[in-house]
Amino acid sequence: MAEPPGRLPAPSRVTRCRGRFAPSPTGLLHFGSLVAAVGSWLFARAAGGEWIVRMEDLDPARSLPGAAPAILDALAAFGLASDGPVLMQGTRTAAYAAALKALRDTGDAFPCWCSRSDLEPCDGLHPGRCITPPRDRRPAWRLRVGSAKVGFDDRIQGRFEQDLAREVGDFVIWRADGVPAYQLAVVVDDAAQDITEVVRGADLLDSTPRQILLQRRLGLPQPTYAHLPLALDACARKLSKQDAAAPVDPANPLPALRAVLGFLGQRVPAATTPRALLEAAAAHLDIAAIPRTGCAVAAFAAARNDAG
């Protein structure tokens, strides 16, 4: 039986939890990335589920040569091997194009030639109708949000609600340079990979209502969500590859792993290998102990050094 317009073919559903870690190959694995990797692994394993890695390499201009294999090697050194093949988003353009077509067919997606400067008078939010007329160049594609208000219960942050029309506006799902936008790609891939639980940094909490709306428009299942506290630098900024955050040392994984567990409010087991440490931590995962807000990584430097 054919799928109705606006819906993608239904993904197969797994019978147990499946989590994922989805780094971008824009730099090497740093402490903040390791927090997300370990946190997502612990949630999946504590539920008796699987954990897979997806490489979000959609934007070649931002990717660092050699970063993807270096990240995978580092994860393996920290005891974090994917339970399935590593999916590379750069190979998935056809799947994202099919999702865009489905949204175009229902009128949920529309072409837009507005630039950021065009939208400055609207506080950067698209007002629901394009400010600029069609131009002699390729447009971006936006999702028409209408009057959508989306809320969900985060397993760490609690209830989160967003009035998309007032707080986000019609948002880009396909960029003018021909690259699928993150919001669309992540929704399509989470469904295709049967992800039941998304555990990631709290900087993406604000993106989740957009992704839930896309799931609803495409007829895709909605995972549960848990947004971890962010690792911050001394100036209270999120650690990021773009700011040259120092990479973790795969040759000496135990100190960083112990520091991550402390950062997440977990008991640090007495184990002498990365995998044994992780498995013991998963067996005693205390979600209620995970802090909702982040803190400076410097507070855990002593723990890393003392545990080495």
C-alpha cells in the first residue's frame, strides 16, 4: 500500500532501546564531546540497548581532513565502539531529498530567497511570507510552522515548550547552497536508524521542538530525549571544536572517563580498563543525579590528574 503524501516509508522498529552519538568531523574529540558520547552510551546500556555512531559530515567545507577516522579511533580507545556500521551523512543525500519532496508535496515546505540581512527587521525570524521576491539564484527551503506549539518532557531538563511561530519562525530545512539542513537530516536519520532515545548536549534543547514538528509532518516516530549539561570553559562558554577546545588523550583514557562520570554526577567505579569502567557505571546509572546545568571543565582537572 502506498504511503500517503507527506509521509516517508515507515522505518522498522526495534524492540529495545537504541541510542546514538552523532559527532561532526570538524575537529578532534574534546571533553565536551566525550560527555555526550559517554552519556548517550550509559543511557543505552543502562536500558539494555544498543549504541551506534553516526558521522554528521554534511558540510564538507567545515569538515577537517582526517577528523572522522580520528574521532572513531578515539572512541574505540575510550571503550565506545559502535554496535553497528557507522553511518556517514554525506552518503544520505537521496534520503534527505525524498523527505524534502514529501514536505513540498503537502505544501509544508516552500522556497525562500530571504537573506539574514533581509530578516534583521524581524529579529531574524522568518515572518511566514518572504520579504524578498524570487531571485536569479537557488533558494533555500523552509518549513512552514503555522501556529505550531510543541512541548516534550526531557528526561533531564524536564518539561520544555516552544511557540515555534513566535520563537523560531519558518526555519530552513534545505540550504541555498544545496546542503540539507541539520534539522531535516537528523530527523530522517534518527528514524532510519530506529533511534528510540536521543541523549545529547543541552545546547540542542532548543532545536528539539523543530525536530518533533518535522517528525509529525513526515509521519516519523518520536524518540525520547535527554539533554546533558554542557562542559564550559573558564569564561562559561561551551567547549567547542571551533574554539580549539583541547582534544582528550586516547592514549590515557581512564582519567578523562572518570572526570566525565564526575561531571555527570555519577559514582566513579574502581575499574582499571575503559570498558569495565563504563559497564560498571551503566549498571549504577543515576539519572536523577545528572545536573541540569553545566560547569567549567577546570573543576574536574584535578580529578583527571589525580586519577591518572
